[in-house]
Amino acid sequence: MEKDNCNKKSLSEVLDVRQFRHTNSPVFSTAIFAVIMLLVVAGTILSNMSLKSTFFWSSPTSEVIQTNRMERNSLAPPKNTTSRDRIAWLHSHLTEFEVFRSTNLSEQFHQMVIDSLDDKCEVRFFMTWFSPAEYFGKREMLAVESVFKAHPQGCLMIVSGSLDSLQGDSILKPLNDRGYKVFAATPDMSLLLENTPAKSWFQEMKSCKRDPGRIPLHQNLSNLARLAFLYKYGGVYLDTDFIVTRSFKGLKNSIGAQTVVEGDSKNWTRLNNAVLIFEKDHPLVYSFIEEFASTFDGNKWGHNGPYLVTRVAQRARETIGDNFTVLPPVAFYPFNWLDIPRLFQTPRGSNDSTLLKTDLVKLNRESYGLHLWNKITRKLKIGKGSVIDIIISDHCVVCRGIQR
């Protein structure tokens, strides 16, 4: 949906400030001629990147939609290493983790949040992205687009150093050009964790005094960053493999159940942290952060994420309804990671077509969105006429390369 000219002018002014942030350099103190040359070169680069972006989006959905064009080389210690080995590994790779670095951009993080996520936002969303910008691919853009399909007046901040760049601006340009408010900001983790139980944990990890564990550290840093951002600013956190299908307006202090006791949708057994909706300074989010710092284990997948929010919420069951709400699986996780692959398949017969219609009714009437379980599905082809094909086609706004 296109916005009015007034909105575009306001957005353009914000983007002009961002361009200045990205070109902040000692070169500006030399001569006007150098400034002009830099702008010309930057313009050429952006033009070329825009062409590449258009080409990238030109492929149909029958191709494999992956998070990136190549296998991501996750920052993780070698297998079968000791705690001491992993700490030594972290020390040698510390500079590769953007969240441990302090830069001019990270120092502007708080002001960027205040300026970008203002009261004019219909709903305030944020995501985290701690991988290189070139890995922010089709699937991630589909998730971003779906936010604005359901919330044309919403705002989305991507907490990311790699996307807070000229390359990141180019990736998000198709949405910004249409007037949608999506921004990237380099996180200041020290500021985010100030006055929280995890500040000392972060400093110890940054000082290589803690074992990062065998799980890629960026996953656990993302788990912590989403909690810290929610606690400091409030809003809606979404994973980058979550397709929004319905407005979140009206949801407050909510988390979704992933599994429940069979036949009892209110008796949940596992929660998930792919979608979190909380107000600023919420005590449950503080408890999440406290649990992260006191029980961190980098060797167990999910221990610091879905299992963490489950542990804390189970201890706080007596406050459900007064302090926070647990929504049933159909709200955010209508299909579990075992069932999700079939949603990528083209219907082959009448039975498949009937099941597809049932799935779509479920998604459109009962769900706020669909978690794609990227770890399981990122290499799957999207079959023409499949549930996923229909859903992403119905909930995109740029829709380049998306065909039924």
C-alpha cells in the first residue's frame, strides 16, 4: 500500500540523516571536492546494488528459497572441544562478533530507537540480525514484508550492525521507497543490558572469561538481545522466519505456546520465543533475563531460548491472566516443525486439495502468523499452489519474484 506524500517526506528526512551516519568520516574535513567524489562513488555503488537486488528478486518461488545463496558459515567452536578450548577460540574470534564492538553507530542506538519507533507507529516491531548483510535473503524479506501487509502504519527496527550500512539500506530500499517505516540500527549491548541481571554475563563473555559453548554464540546473543530490547523499550519481537498474517494490534504482554496437552489447548507444555509481545519494564521479561544470566548453557540447543521462557513461565503460572497471557499454538505456531514441510508441497490430488483448504482456513481465521521453522525448511522448494506459496503471495507488499 502506498503512503501519502507527507509520510514519504518525513521518511525521506529520516533516511537523509541515516545516510549521513553511514558516511561519517575524516574525509569530510579535507575538501568539498572529496565530499562530492565520495557521493558520486556511493551513488554508483547504490545503483549497482539496486540492480543486483532487482535481479535477485526476479526468480520464481518454485526455486529453493534459502536464507542465503550459500551455506552460512556459523561462528561456532570446533566440535569435540573442551571449555578451555572454546574460551581460547572465542578470544581469537572476538572481533568477528559485531555485538562486542563499540562504534559511532552503536553509540547512536538509543536515539535511533527513540526517533524511529515513535508514537505514530501503529505497532512497534523489531527483529535481530547478527549475520552478514548478504545473508539477509528472500525468506527474511518475506517476513519483513508481511509485517507491513498487516500493519501499513507499523514500524519495524532490525537490530543489526551489518544491516545498519549502505548495503543494508539498499536491501531495505524497496520498502522505504513505498513509504514503509523499516530501519536497521547497530545495537549497543552494554546500554541494553544496563541495570539488568545479564550485564555482568555479557562483560564476562566479552572478556573471554566464560565458555560460549558449542552452539553458535550469535544464536544465544540474539536470545538475550531480544529480551533486553523488550525490557528497555517494549514492543513486538519477531523471528526473521515468521510470516505475519493478521494484525497484532490489541495483543499485549503475550507469548505463544508451541505444544499443549492433547485435547486441552490451555494446558501448555512448551512455549517458544520466536514471537514475544511485552510492554516496557515488564517483570516477566526481567525474569527471562535473570534466568538467562544465571542458568546459561551454550552446549544445549534451546536451553537459553524456548526452554528458558518455558521454565520461567511455568514458575509464574499463578500470574497468568493478570500479568501476561499464553496464547494457544494456533496463534503463532499452527504447524509444528514436523508438519511444516508438507505446506511447501504442491497438491497432488483431491485429498491434498481438501487438506490445503483446511490449512488455509485455519491460518486465515485463527492464526496471527506462521513460523516457518527455518532450520528445517530453508532448503525446501516452494511448490506452486502450495500453502506456503499462497500465504506468501497474499501477505507480501513488494512481491517481486513471488508467483502462485
